Amino acid sequence: MRKVISLIFFSYLAVSVSGCASSQQAQPKGEMGNLLLAEPAPVNPRSQMAIARYNQVLANATIPDGDRAELLYQRGMLYDSVGLAGLAQYDYTQALQLKPDMAEAYNSIGIHFVQQLDFIQAYEAFDSTLDIDPEYDFAFLNRGIALYYGGRADLAIDDLTTFQTKDETDPFRVLWTFFAKHDIDPVDARAWLVAARPGLNPGHWAVKLVDLFLGTSSETALLNSLIEGISSQKELTDRLCEAYFYLGKYHSALGNKGIASNYFKLALSTNVYDYVEHRYARIELNRLRHPADDTE
């Protein structure tokens, strides 16, 4: 094991001290035991230098509108990667004013609208992406997620299934489709997940997440496997961001709100800002805290 991997094991991580712990029922023994914690991802100095270079180039007033829009979009992506969401959204907005047919900018700004729970604008942004480029695959994922969090799981299934069928070996695509289906019919969703399982890439670590939701593997087995194939701290942190999020979804479905909340907080603590799992962990936390506020 390389020295760059920092592993910290806890025999037990207490249920969140945010005040809700006292209202939770006692959690099953062993939950979150031997938990592998992530070292938060540092801000990439190359990203910071790249932002500075974009600032210098954009200060040149002679840049054609199309080129300026592209530069604004690229700077927005960099802002997103370092967690400066407000600046990123501003750049996407500016880019679209200069180049209204920029599919990728609509897709990126749509993700921000979802995070802000502004679902109507999110739907419109993803619709615009697909109107401009019907083959923009990730717009199907993002619109599906927007519909899922917007309380329209029946419509989300169509988009998420479209995205999933473009790569039926990807466990993450399968899981998002499963989540939407589960909101409509848990029994049917599980049957669908059982049918999708044999087509997954057996070498992908996240297959173990699918097995966890199917009940054919344990949380302990998953946690013990998370360092398999890892060769750097960054790979470990990225993987843990994903794992924490889906473990949060798993416990949320079981009604273990305290544990689910901790996992979503751990996903946020990784600072992997540009991962889907980091982007939506805060929405999941809000759903746990205010279930009555979920969009119907």
C-alpha cells in the first residue's frame, strides 16, 4: 500500500449531533463501524492558475463573442471544480448571452438550478440542451435527476432509462434508474434491478453498491472493499465521495435517518465538487430534515 493513501478507521461514528440524534431510535449495532474516512480533496493549484490565465485572456476586449463564450464556459467549469458555484453560474449565464446555442452551458447551468431547487428553470435548461444537441447523453441523466428531486419520478424514469441503456454495464446509471423506479413501485424496482445486475461490468467496484441494494452483500463487505484497486489519495477520495452518497441513499430508504445524514455529510466533506454525488448530497440532507417539503 502506497504511503500517499491515508486510512483512518473508526470503531464507531456517533449519530449526528445536530440535535436530531435524540429523536432517533437506537441504530443497529455495527452501523458505520470500521468506517474509512476521506482526506478532503485539496484545491488544485493548476485549476487556480488556469482561472488566473482565463481572467487575463477575458480582460482582452477584442475577443469575438463566440470565443469569449467558450472561454467563459471553460472558466465556469474550473470554478465549479473548486467549489465556487456562484461564480461558475455567472460565467455560464454570460456565455449563454453571447452564444445562445451552447448546449453544454445550458446543461451546466441546469445542474445549478437543481441544486437551488429551481426545478422549472432546470427543466427548461436541460430541454434547451437536448433541443440543441439531441445526443447530449448527460442531459438525460441531469434532467432525470431534476425530475426525480422535483417529485416527478414517473417522468424521471424515461430520461434515466434512456441514459442507462446507453451503457448498461455502468452501475451508477442503473442505481439512478432504480431510485426513480423505487419511488413509483418498490417491488417492481427491485425486480428490475435483479434483471439489470447480470449486465453490469464485474470489474467495476460500484457493482458492490448494487448488491447492497439487492441485499446480496453487506455494508461491511462494501466498506472493506473500498480500497481495492486504489493507487492514490485522489482516487480514494473520489471513490469515497461516491460510496458515502449511495450508502446515504441506502440508509435513507431503510429509515435510518441519522446514519443516512452522516453519510451525506461525509460525501460533502470530500470536497469533490464536480461529482454528481457531491452536488446532490445537500439536497438529500434537506429531504431528511424536511420530508414534508419534498416537491409533490
